[in-house]
Amino acid sequence: MDRGLATGYPDGTFRPNTNKAITRAEFMTLTNKAFGFTLEEPIEFIDIADSDWFAGAVRKAKAAGYIGGHPDGSMKPNNPISRQEAAVILSKIRGLAANPGYIHHFTDAAGIPDWSKG
């Protein structure tokens, strides 16, 4: 919060100790701030309105090239972000090469989707 990466909720609370998972929209907001992404690109996701609090964050994520949508045209901004989604996003941002051979180091490797194994 001191660095301005997280600002909390509109009611002035922060709520770090809740069991609520971070959403895809919240993760994009934090990621944009952490990496200094400010450029925006038009978006046309069926589940995002210009009036949504996170619309600007999604436009920045799209411009930065780390987020896409689902085949049905949605982005699902209010869904909890998965470990795999976060890993793919950070890999894209950092330009990391895929390493599918490393998957065996994870105890839950069998449950990791193919699209994120690398």
C-alpha cells in the first residue's frame, strides 16, 4: 500500500486476511501498477462494460499483451485467478521461454492444464 500498488476497497478497507481469492481483474490491476503499464487498447469482451471499475485495467493488460479472452468472447474478470493463469501472465510479461520439462517438479503436475505446463 505504501508503494501505491494496492489501494483497498471503496469503503476504505483493505481486508488482507480474508479467505477471498483474488480475482482476474484485481490481479490485472496489481500487475499493471507493479510493472508500470499505462497504455490502453480497446477491448470488446462480452462481460466487460466501460463503466466497470476494472475496464481500464483490462485495457492496459490487453495493450501490454499479457491477457486474452476466452473463445466465447468473455474475459471473466470476476473469476478467481488460478495459479496457472498468474504464472502464464508473469511469463509473458518477463518474456520467459516455456520449459515443459520442469513440470515434474510439481507434486500436482497431473492436475496442471496443458496450456500452462510450459
